Amino acid sequence: MITASAVTGALARRLIDRAAALAKARAVMTARGGDARKWRKASLLWPLFGGE
């Protein structure tokens, strides 16, 4: 049997902090009337214009 032990508290905390930051950014964008579809389309087209 394989067993593993790891300290996951720090990883969980970072993931929670990152999720909270994303939620705040989404709330700000929604409050400003932003549409996420616009940014998804832009990210798909970006390589066509030489941006990396």
C-alpha cells in the first residue's frame, strides 16, 4: 500500500486567496458593466496580432 503525507494548509490558503481575488475582480467587472466574453475573444485573437 502506498501512503503519503503532506502539509496542505499553505496550498489551501493560497488557493482560497486566489479564488477570493478572482471573485473580487469579477464583481468589479460586473459592476462596471464589463462582459467577460469580450476578453475571452480578445485572448483568442491576441496571437494573430503578434502579442505573446
